[in-house]
Amino acid sequence: MQSSGFDITTTSDEGTAKVWTLKGEQLAQITHQGVVRNVAYKPDGKLIATTSDDGVVKLWTPEGAVISTLQTQQGRLNGIAFSPQSDMIATAGFDGSARLWDLSTKAISKLQAKDSGWVNDLSFSPDGQHIATVADDGVLRLWDLKGTALATFAISQGRLSGISFSPDGKLIAISGFDGTVWLLSLKT
């Protein structure tokens, strides 16, 4: 579930994503093939990105008009995020990679986090210059936008499930599948 502040988007195992008013009235619906796992709003709220188990990203308006479809070739997608500048999206995949997509040119940068296994989530830094990924190997990786690995942090012996930068970019919150949350302080 994700909200733009004016509406809420939900995803389902039945392959649908729906936009609702805060009063519970359905505004729009789109359909994917397979489970719809993730949703992200463009920072201005005018575009929604949803992912499905077949590796497809759909970019669509809150009114339900599909603008673009991306075939990621990553298998099941575990995460998606818009850059703060709204010019890129990032996808986290079942194939051990994260990918950056330039929305104007559809150019791709691949961040090969692992040789196998899952990248479970990702997050852009608030300034949009870096991206962080977490994977099922317990490692957080920090990247530049060209796909160069800048740092790795072995956080856990178990699988990591989520990641988010603080608004000032000085902290990263990391969650594990076991319910543990870590805060990592970044030097500026």
C-alpha cells in the first residue's frame, strides 16, 4: 500500500493494483499478469509504478491510464523506487540485481549485487546521487548512479528485507526478515 497524500494505492495477489480515495471509493484499477508486489509514487504524485512477479513494471496515472511498461528481465521484483528528481526508477530483482531506469530514454544501469539470490529492497538517497540495496545475504550495498559499488556493510547473518534513508541522508534504517531493525550512521 502506498499513498500520495490524496489517495491510496493497493496491490493484490490477484494481479490488480487499485487507487482509492481516503473515503474508500475506488478511482482506478490496472491489471498485471501475476501477483502485484510493490507500488511507488513519483514525488509529485502524478505517476504510479507497480511491479509484478513476471518482472514487469507498469507506469500509470492515478486515473488508471498506463503510460509505459518495462520488461526488466529480473524475474520477480521485490522493490521499486522513484528517484527524488523523478527522472529514474530503480527495481530490485529476484536475479540478484538492481537496475536503474532513465525514464526519458529507458536506458538501464545494472547493479549486480549478487551472483544469485534476491535483492529484497532499495532506496535512493535524498539527494538522488546514491542508491542502497539490501539482499538475502545480509549485506547492505551502497552504489553510485553509474552502477559502481561504493561500500558494503555486513549487517546480519540473516536475510534483509527493507531499507530507507533518513530525510537528511545521514542514517539508513535496515530491517531483517526476523523483525530486527538496524540504524546505520553514514559519514558525510
